[in-house]
Amino acid sequence: MSAVSERPALAPAQEKLLTDLRTLQARLPVPQPGWHPHTALIGGVRDDFGLAIDAAAEDPAALDLLAALVDGELEPTFDSDAPQELTDAWERLQALPCPEGQHPFLDEILAALDALRLLLVALSLSGA
């Protein structure tokens, strides 16, 4: 019989935070190739967002740090000693040009990118 890894029990506020993150990630549009010069990078960042959410679901401390970052209780500084996978995701996010002006999905994109930025910071600080 194989052992099944169970997700840690999360507080209701942590579950809501995960739900909100999943909603933001689902709303992050990835344009069709040829419509946008950064389609591949946007797709990679969206994938990183999903992986980061999965990692946070396994790390209640990261969710607590994320809540503190959202509330402005902590300064959002990425830990440069974070694991390589997180550092790679951080670098992809930093390389993605941020849309501005009359972009049709501007609100969804900015909210998702900001949430991912704070999530990656929280994961880097939690030692995930």
C-alpha cells in the first residue's frame, strides 16, 4: 500500500486566500501566438503562478506571510537565497513587461501579476 501525502490543514482564511489566488490565476489571459510578442513568457508566468499556488497550499506559513504582505505588514522583498525554481519564476515575472494604458484586460493582468509577485516573495521567505 502506498503512502498518500495529505495537504496540511488550513485555516478558513488561508483557504480563502488560495481560492482568491486560483481565481486571479485563471483570469490571467494568455494571448494567442502571433497576437502578442510575449505570449510564451506570459504562458510561463501563468504556469509559474499555478505551481506557486500549489506550493503555498502545502505551506501554511507561506500563506500567513502572504496575508501579512497583502496587509502591508511586511516589506515585499524576494529572498535571493530562495530555491532555484522560485528564483527562476521570479526572474520570469520580472522579465515580463507590464501592460499599461488601454489594454483590454489591464485590471485582471495587474491584479494577477501583483498577487504572483507577493506569493513568490512569501514562498521565498518561508523557505519553501
